[in-house]
Amino acid sequence: MFSGLTSNLDHWNSIARHFEGSLFCGLSVPDCNEGVRFLPTTLKAVGERGLVLDLDIYCENDDMDEGILQPPRQRWLHG
């Protein structure tokens, strides 16, 4: 995810002192109650750069009239 950007954390920290950075992820999942996982290395990279992780999760199937919830499926997001 950050491979095309500088890996120098001093530069990132300098920027973070002057600006508020965020990483926005919009996720569209087919069914409600689905899970998303982030690898520890991804979360570490976001945190080391002083970024905020913003998630917007959208459920394509919002028909909950059946009253049956399936166990969440997991998706891995990593850089």
C-alpha cells in the first residue's frame, strides 16, 4: 500500500506534525454482518505514519426481513 511512497518515518512524522492525514477505505460487501481483518503489519504501517484509518462499510443486501444472520465471512486487507 505504501510501496510507492517514502519509507522514511522521519518524513512522515514531520508531515503529521503539520497536517492531519487519513487513509479512507470504502468497502462494499455483498451481505450484512461480514467481517474485515487488517494484518498487523498494515495497521503498524498506518500508525507509524501518523495516519487515521477511516472505514465506510456498505451492505449491498440490506434485506434483513428473513431474520437469519449468517456467521461473518472474513476478508483480509493488507498492503
